[in-house]
Amino acid sequence: MDETSYDVYKHYLSKFEDLFGPLSEGEVAQHQGRLIQKLGYDEFEKKWKEYKQLDEYLCEVMSSGATLNDDIYRNYLELSAQVLERPKDFMTL
């Protein structure tokens, strides 16, 4: 288990409990207009990596002056909600 990933996961768990109370792993709550499931460490780590990769990709694409693909942005919003991160407004980058 990567120490950094574990720290991010502990922060996620704390944030999840602050927002939704003491739900069990697998239970569902509504966040950013989406139903999200409380993730276990392995699933969270997978989603977190996807989120970070997509976040970096979108920053690069938008800083180069390209246009934002709607499907990719929807995927980014979904991943943001799942890992409880506030999505960036790439139109202002």
C-alpha cells in the first residue's frame, strides 16, 4: 500500500463521513447531483488514479488552446464526484 495513496484515502474517508455520516463501504449517497458509492481502498485507488490522469490530461489540452470534449468532461465530472474532489473549471484555465 502506497503511503501517499493511503493518506489520500484517509482524507476521502474523513470527507465522506463529514458529508454523509457514517455509511458503510458500498452504501450510496448523493453528491454533485450524482449517486456515488462509498469506496473501499482498492476501488478508491483505481478511481483516484483515473481522476488524476484525466485531470492532468485536461489541464494540458486546455492550456494548449484545444476545445473540451463533452464526453471526456462528463467522465471527469463523474470521477470528481466519486473521489469527492471539486472539479476544475477548465474554461478558465
